[in-house]
Amino acid sequence: MLEKEIKSQLAEYLKLLESDIQIKVSAGTDSISGDLAGFIEEVSTLSEKITVEKESLPRTPSFQICKKDEKKGITFAGIPLGHEFNSFVLALLQVSGRPPKIEERVKEEIEALKGEFHFETYVSLSCHNCPEVVQALNVISVLNPGITHTMIDGAVFKKEVEDKNILAVPAVYLNGEFFGGGRMELEEILLKLGASLDTSKISEREPFDVLIVGGGPAGASAAIYAARKGIRTGIVAERFGGQVLDTLGIENLIGTKYTEGPKLAQSLEEHVKNYDVDIIKGQRAKNLTKKELIEVELENGAVLKSKAVILSTGARWRKVNVPGEEEFKNKGVAYCPHCDGPLFKGKRVAVIGGGNSGIEAAIDLAGVAEHVTVLEFLTELKADAVLQEHLYSLPNVTVYKNVQTKEITGSGKVNGITFSDRETGEEKHLELEGVFVQIGLAANTDWLGDTVNRNRLGEIIVDNRNNTNVSGIFAAGDCIDSPYKQIIISMGSGANAALSAFDYLIRN
């Protein structure tokens, strides 16, 4: 099942096992059980520290990774290939006793949690957001004896997915009740569990020379360029990587033939950590004021001060803002076809948006859905010609142009969409089970108010040195009025802002 190169790499990783581990396998007579048993047997041959035994677990097919002679472990219901293969490898290492790479304060918070917590995470193996959640919950379960975690492949356990009306992944359940959905980092999960994650010391930090707000490509680039100048640099971000974390294949980053969003985000963070940068994660900015120093107030009430600030808060998926969109979010309304597409196998879906992202989503979904309807507001699709040609060659795709979405309907979950012809005003309703919104990006700048000048789209207006209209405040990346939103452009923009901030500091 594993390719020769993958097996070779895995064998090297398994040399890092700290102690003997047992893999308990619950397999039936079905083909997936056979594949799972074969997968585990193949892995076990790569290390003498791994033994395999049969076990009756709550789900079949599944397996549990435990320290030898211990009952508690990490469970995988399904075969953790695709994006979850890394989750599997890390689980092997961490169950064996190899410490996870987390801050000591976070480790202490996990160990201090009291109570019995039994987590279950439904995933799709094609979802690039799911591993973040799976790996975080695995770490929590390894460090706290009262916590267990099971990863469940929704494609294998379809009845559970349908019974729970799961239409978006990752979907996390705690003690049988829905806990949360979408990408969540370790700190976010701990806060939802009631951990304090003491942030009182944030405000006690000495003022920075340069403080970067946002941890995407622009923020990472700005942090590196500022730190290399030898000035006191900080970066505060809700999550490192920003929107890159929601991007799958990346083929236009010069010098890198192919990578994936989460891998690039990890590389950005590792690169920043090579320098003397104070990284503050899991925090969202709330307000910005310029006094003697520039002050950034966070949602938790803490205040960070700096001589110069670089705003690199990026952008988010733009919403269509019609009735039903918010109500049925994660209940049929989705924004990531790579993550949630497999859950709509054999169903009817619509894609709102005729740009590259919308048409790529429609092509992707056409491979799993019964039928795909594309709704485009303009009179012509905006996607590249090659994508349009591919789209129109597909037998299960219908395209409506010059139409306006009016409402997403449903009862508990999506059951249809209503749109109108912009020329005649005639309305049409389609019965379907899913709606994927792909209409571009909106800048994450609402929190700034009138502090700096923004255009009608909410983008921060900057000059060719990335100066805003406020002295000492700079901006970079997808949150500015740059005409093109690309990773490589954001990186250059961040570097430009950092060099401009340094020039500002030495002149003031």
C-alpha cells in the first residue's frame, strides 16, 4: 500500500520511537478492513518496537495506538492516508513518549485540565485543514489521561456522517455533542475547554521597534526583514499562515515547483523562529491608536506598544450575503471544495462565482457530485479560457450567467437555491444539497475603523513604500489596495513595508 520511498522515510522516522508501542486492530471481512489490516502490518515490519494485536473497538475498521501494556491510546477509524498520514506518524512518535513540539505553558494547561473528555473528529482525507485539528487533539489526549481522541474518516463511516448531518469537515464532537467545526489550532481548542492560557503578561512586554499584526506571507516576510535589521520585532496573529492555510496546491511560488498551503505556513513560521522575533499567537487585534507610541489593543484586553506597526491582516472569503448563507454555514453552505467536496458525493451542488477559483471548484466537484450548477453574476465567466473549456466539456455541469443569487433555502440543512435573471428579473429555484461560495476575498480591516484610510472595498490605501496616511503605520499583503492578491506579491509587500519601517525609525 505504501510506496517504496514513503516506506523508507517512515522507517527513518520510526527510529525516533522512545518506547515499545502496540497497535490494536479492529477489522472485519470488508475490503476496507482488509486494506487497513494490510496497512498496519506493513508499518509494523518497519520497526521492532511495534507489535500488532487484534482487538474489538467501538468502530470497525479502526485501530488504536497505545504504549505497550496500556489501555488508553489514539484511535484512527479508517486508514489515515492522504493529508492524515502525518497525523498517523506523529501519533506513533508521541504515544511512544516523544514530546510534542509545543510551548511549556501550553503543555501545563493541557495537563491541568480536569474531567473526562472523549473527542471524535470527522475528517475527509482530502481536507488540508483537518490534520491541524486531529494533531492538536491527539497531543491533548497524549498529555492528559482523562482525554481520548478518535479520528473518523467520513467516507468510510457514511451512515454516521449522514445521521449527524455533517456537511463540512473537520467536525469535532465532545462526549457525543458537537464541539466545533473548521480549522482550530491547539490554543483555540484549549480556550473552548476552559483553559485560562494566561495572557496577563502580554501587556507587560516592552515596546517594540516594529510590531507586525498578522501572520500570513506578508507578516512573516516583514518579521524576517525587520529582525535582520537588529531591531526589536514582534508579531501578533490569530494563527500563523493566514489564508495560506486554506490553500491546497501552490504551483506559482517562484523557486518552488509545488507545495501545499499548510506546509508553506509551517515553513514560514519555522523561518521566522530562526530570528529573534517575539511571536504572539492566538490573539486577534481589536483597536489601533497612535499616541506617543502606536498601541494595538487585543480582544482579550491586552495592549501592545510599538514605535512602528505593519498591518498585514490579510483577507477572508467574501460572503454572498443572502438569506440562508449564515444560517446554513457548515450545513450545506461551504467555502472550501477541497475540504468539503467529498461529503457531497452523489449529491447536487451549486458554485457561486465564475472566476478561476469558482470554475476550479466546479471542475473538482463535478468528479464527485451528481450535478454541479455554476452561477455567475456577470454576463461572461471570468475564469481562464482553458478552465472554461474544461468546464464546458463536463456532462454534469450547467452554467447560468448574468444571474443574481437571492436566497439559500433549507430546513436544518440546505435544500435549494433561488436566483434571478438580471435582465428579465425572472426567478428560478433549484433543489440541491450544497452551495459553494467562491466570489473572491474581503480585506480583514473592519477593526481599524477610521484609523487609517481605506478604499470602498475596505483595503488599506498605501503608497509605493507601503506607508499609510498615518506616520509610523505601514501595511502589506492582501489587506492593502494592491491590484493582485498573490502569495509572492504579499511576501514582497511585507519586505517592502519592513524596510520602509526601518527607514522611518532611523530618521525619527
